[in-house]
Amino acid sequence: TADRLARLPLIIPSAPNTFRLLLEREMARLNQRPNIVLEIDSIETTLELVLESMGYAILSPRAVSLIHQKRDLKAVPLQSPVLTNRLFLGTSMKYAQTRLQSELIRIVGEICSAHFPHTTGV
């Protein structure tokens, strides 16, 4: 829960980092603040500090894949709060949309719908 997460000593990247901003925004929405004890911008260093029991880390899926190389670390998915990232596709309003742009928007929408079926798409 957010209450338990707020008590954990966290090792996270310095702002502006996507996962940090997601965490801070969601914790603020729940009237909580993360307990950030160290700001480290290196995934490897973060994992080493976690391994040395200096704190906990909230990691991207890519960073979690590195944990498998370190036998003494374990990844546990967050159940609450849920961290949701939003993807926006920007286009110019100065010019008419080209067929290429329209097709790209359609393809990105299909990919997002296939991978994230419970979200609203383009």
C-alpha cells in the first residue's frame, strides 16, 4: 500500500526521471510522500546499494531484467499505488495531416490497443 511504501527508504533517480515523477505524482494523489534517502542515476549503482541493504528501488522493466543477473536480489511488483505512464503523440496544427502521419497514428493506436487493452487510444 502507499502507506507502507511511504515508510520504505527509497533509492531512486534524481528528477526529472519518468518513474520518479510517476511515483511522486501518485503518492501525492494519495496524500503521501516517498521516503527518498538517496538519489542515484545509475541502475547498476542503485542495484548494488539495494544489495547492500541501503534501501529499496522502484525500477523500470528494463532495470528489473538486470536483477536476474544478481542472485541475491528479488523483484516484487507494486500492487498499490499503481504507476501508470501516459503516451502522447503530438502533431502540428499548422499544416494538414499527411497520409504518412495518419497511417502512423493508426499504427501507434493499434499497437497501444493490443498491448494496453484497458486504456483509451488514439
